[in-house]
Amino acid sequence: MIIPIDDASDPRIAFFVGLKDHQLRMERERSDPALQPLFIAEGDRLIRKALRRGLIPTAILRDTRRRSDVEDEITPDVPVFTVGPDVARSITGMWIHRWPLGAFQRPPSLGLDQVVRPDTRSVLAAENVINPTNLGAMVRSAVGLGVEALVVDESSCDPLYRRSLRVAMGAALDVAWTRVPSLVPTLKELSSRGFHIVALEQSASAADLRLLPSVPRAVLVVGNEGFGISESVLTVADHVASIPMSGGVESLNVTAAAAIACWELNHKLG
């Protein structure tokens, strides 16, 4: 169903305006709990992946001059809104180069027991990771390196935020993940299930990541881009580990550090 749009204030495309998809879940739940929370997938590849994961599209937004093949994969009742350059700039503040955009119903939120199953061996936990690019790159690396589950705390950004999802190449749709109010009780619970908690923190007292013993199950914890991991989380960790640095470099970006640590821990799962 093709619907031309010539006014950025048209209420039918309100959820695309400003691309504030990180607010869609909260705003829609506050305004009407019956409304299905949304997320936005950017580009043909991510829209196709979401469709093939069985997620439900609510609308497509695209350039009037560029029909997308994904339109052949949606049902006729899903509106395909088309806009020209001037309207697109009014909607997003820029000309979009990664058309189309797809609005999807968010998948149901999962609880810890649904994400961390009895056979799960590796988990990545993020505390206060606030940059969506960083989170997306971490998720992509973690999934690619065999991490089986993701836990993010309330202060971390949304794995389904448009930019995070794009940077991750849709990896957040491939891994079971959950959001928890605080990592401390969650880590204590995972510890009681036999997980070893490894906090990645660049400090003088941290052990060399390469020298950690083999463990049967592990949770890798990464922290805020500027402040690292909170003291309350460090106190519940079984191991505080760091990546040895040289050349006067103090530390790596959290995404690079997480990728290295995921690789290393994957080889320590006994």
C-alpha cells in the first residue's frame, strides 16, 4: 500500500520524525499501554533480517524514487510511505542514504531465565554503556565470537536503538538479551548458577586477562566508556581482569576491549 507523504507533520509518520526510536518504547507505553512498542530497522538488509526473524512490520518509509525489494516481502496492509528529499530532511534533519526505514513491533521482553538457559555458557553484561555505536559494535563482536546471551542494565542504551542495530548488523536480533534494573543482583544470581564473573577493568590491581584460569561458564562485564565498572559490580566479580597495554596507551575503546575479552574467554571455557 503506497502512500505519498508531502508534509513531515503528517501524523501517520510521527514515529519516524527525528528518528527518536530509542524513545518509542517508553513514549508509546506511557501514552497508551495497549500500543505495541516499536523499533526502527534502517536499510534493506536489516528490514529483511527482521522480517525473516518473524517480527511484525507496521510501516515502511522510503524515498519516492527508490523502490525496495523488501516491499515484496511484506503484506499489502503494511503502509509504505514515500517522501521526497525536502520532506525527508524535515523528518530526520538530513538526507537518508540508507533507505528504506522500517518500523517494527518490538519482540516481547525476555526475563533472565529465558535468556540464560541451563546450557548457556557465555554471557556479556553491559553496565552503563551509553553510546549506541559502542553497544552495537560490542553486540556484533560478542555474537560473532560465540557469546550466547546479553544482559544490559537500565542505564545502558537500547540494543534495538536504530544506530545500535545498524552498527551491530542486526546482531541484537540474533542473540537472547534482557534488560535488568541493576547488574549486582543479576550477577549474584548468575554466580549462584555456576557462572564465573569476570569484570574487564583497566587498573593496576587487575589480573592479566590471558592468565585467567579456565572456567565452565563465564559472564564478561564491561562498563561505562569514561568511568568503567562501578565499585558495587567489581565487589561481586570473581576476577577483575585487564588487557596488557603498551606504547603509552592507557586503555582500549570499550568495543575493542570487549571483542578481545570475548575471544579470550571463549577459549577458556573448559
